[in-house]
Amino acid sequence: MTPGICVLGSCNMDLVAFAERAPSLGETVMGTRFLTVPGGKGSNQAIAAARAGGAVRMIGAVGGDDFGRALRGVLRGAGVDDAALRETMEPTGIAHIVVDGGGGNSIIVIAGANGTVNSLSVHDEGIVTSSSVLLLQLELPIEAAIAGAAAAHRAGVRVILTPAPSRPIPDALFANVDLLAPNQHELADITGIRDPKAALVSLLEKVPAAVVTLGSEGCLYGARGLPPFHVPAPKVDAVDTTAAGDTFVGVLAVALAEGREIVEALHRANAAAALSVQRAGASSSMPARDEIDAFLS
Ligand code: ADP
């Protein structure tokens, strides 16, 4: 059976300018390099899942512009079904990123077409309810995520939420999440607790299960009624950790949709993310299914 994964999420074009230092207000500086990189957490997770062998359908929106066509091309190239990726009058969403010589960055995100996705988009052709896993993040209007999670939950579809970027999460959304997947910063933002294990335990008052990604340390998983356990990441030389978390979640979704046990699914997600951090880029660094299999064999 092919695992059906629906991603309800954002598509952005990342416009990345590199300069020795970021300009201060009113100032112009000469930069050193510029990149246009397909991004958005929704699109990244969809591509990660498709590369890992999932049958992935994406619900979202892009503009009728060059960025929108480029993003659609990248999704299709990875094998993502884009029939429910609407084209809107609003321009494609962008993330305007300045990276300074020390690797620090500042980012302005313009939601554009992403801002038009709403609770009605969720009911497109019954995609959510006919999937086995729904992947959500927090880059779309919150009403879309709430409606998506509710529809999925009613239909018995497993809902995985990446709570990024950090923003308040209404109880109406928490109520229908099966697995929350924050990184350490998002976990601390949600719970106000710095120690990951203690924070994870407090999170389980809101959701039945959670996995916290810990960068090079791997991840920590907890479910109500079970002691939390740690799954270490393979030791690798990381060159670029962009979208490591999105790779982890996309691959985890495929493994769970295939019916794998949680421990095995977490090992696959760690392995795929460890492969991705050894290569530069976001979607371009995500491993194919056979690479994940080879790495684990
Ligand atoms: P995010 O990308 O959302 O900030 P993390 O930094 O926690 O998330 O990374 C997500 C996952 O990527 C980790 O759980 C781990 O599997 C993998 N990962 C990240 N950094 C490394 C690293 N240096 N070595 C090996 N795996 C890594």
C-alpha cells in the first residue's frame, strides 16, 4: 500500500543576500552573493516525504508568477501531487534573508499567497480525509491549520504539527494534534521550560505524544503513560543544517504511514536528517529513499 501523506502548508521563495555585515536602518551596504532558494516549511516537508518514498499531496497556494512556477516545478520534480496547490492573485510568498559574515541572519517573511489559504482550502477534494498522515506547520493562517487538524482527526488521520515559527497555539489546534514535533527552541517557547525532558513531560498535558529534535543529539520522544526515550543521531560532519527539522518530519511521516513502529520511524528520520546536514541547501540536500536504506543497512 502506498502511504498517503497530505501536507497543508506554505510555499516560499527564499531570497538570500550575503554581506560582511547587515545594513543598519537607512544604510546601504555592498553584498557578496545572492541566492534564490525554494523554501517554506510546507514545501520542504512535502519534498522530504516524497523523496523518502511517500505518496504526497500538497494543499497550499502560490502566485501566478515566476516564483510560483518555479516552486511548483520543484514540487513536481520531487513527485509531489500539486493538484491542490492553488494559484492566487496574491504573489508567491517570500522570505527575504540577510546573512552576515558571522553566519547570523535577519529575515522578513511576506506571506503573499500563503495568506489566502483558509478553512475552505482544507476541504479540497477530500485530500485531508483520504490520507493517512497530515503534516501541519504554523506558516499558514492559523484557521487553516485548525480546520485541517479537525477534519483529519474526525477521519482518523494522524496529525503531526511542527510548531514553527513560534506563535501561540490555540487549544482548538492542540486538541486535534496526535504528535507535536518542536525543536528545542520551540519546545522552550511553548512550555517556558528549558530542560527538554521536563518540558516534554509538561507538553504531554496538551498532546498525546511529542518528539523534540535536539540537533546533533538526535531526538527525544515521549507519549502519555510511557517514560520518554532518547534516539541518538548518527555522528556526521554537518555543513548546513537548513531544513534538517523539515527533513526529519517528512521522513518520520512516511515511516509512520508505512506502519513502522515509532522507534524504527525515529531512527529513519534521524538518519535522513543526518544525511541532509552533510550537504548544502534545503530541498536539494534531502535524501532519496534508497540513500536512507543504504545508510541504515
Ligand atoms: P531544526 O532544523 O528544526 O532546528 P534540529 O536542529 O533539532 O531542528 O535538527 C533536526 C534533526 O536533524 C535532528 O533531530 C537530527 O536528526 C538532525 N541533525 C541536526 N543537526 C545534526 C548534526 N549536526 N548531526 C547529525 N544530525 C543532525
